[in-house]
Amino acid sequence: MSADTNRSKMDLEALFDNLAEADEHASPEDLLAEARAEGQNTEQIASNVKKTLLDAVRSFEQRKLHAARTIYRTRSTELRCRRFVLPATAVERRKLLMDASTSNQRVAKVTARFRDLKGISDEDVQSALEDLMELGAFDDTAEQSNDGN
């Protein structure tokens, strides 16, 4: 019986090969006429094929964008979880910001809008210090931990 099964399988494979070869060599007009004769919506088939191909091209072209978005989300999450140790009092925070702006030219450029730091609130000073720490303007000794404490 296995000989009959193998023979049937071989016949079926030969049939499929012949059908594939016939379709391969058929003219587009013949294939279109055959599909219409079978009642298939050739416009819908063409639209689906076009959409599938465009989706594949778009996905391929946007692979770097998707990778960059993933990296951005990861880094954003890490930055939100970082906590920095700031001086306890408003006076100490102002002094730290002022010292940093006089000793580090990059910090001075960022804080230039504050001038002498007299006209800004403690919340603004604290926010500026946190932003500068996130940007790496201070050494890593100011960073407390990455565990949310």
C-alpha cells in the first residue's frame, strides 16, 4: 500500500508542478481572463497585492526609525528613573548652580538666561540643576541611584 501512496504523492506533485509551470508561462491576459471567468474580483486582488508590497517596502524603509524609537523609549525611561542628590537648602542649590556656571563654560551657556540667579525661584534653580545633571554637566558623584530612590 505504501507503493500506491508514494505513487499517488508523486502524481500529485507532478500535477502541481505542471500547473505551476503552465501559470508561469501563461500570458497575463490569459490569467486575468481565467480569474474573471472564475468570478474572482481581479481589481480587489490587485489592490491587495499592491497594499502588501507597499507595506513591505514601508516597513523595510522604516526599520531604522523603529529602532531609533525603541532606543529613545528605553533612554527616556532610564532618565525618568534616575534620581539625583541635590543640596538640602535653597541657598546651597543656588550656590551649586552659580559655582557650576562660573567653573564650566557649557553650564554657563545653559544658565546664561538666569544671569545672577536673583530673579528666579528655588523651583527653577532645582529644575535647572536636575536638567544639567541629566545632561551630564556634573560628575557622577551627584547621582544617587537608578532604583527610583
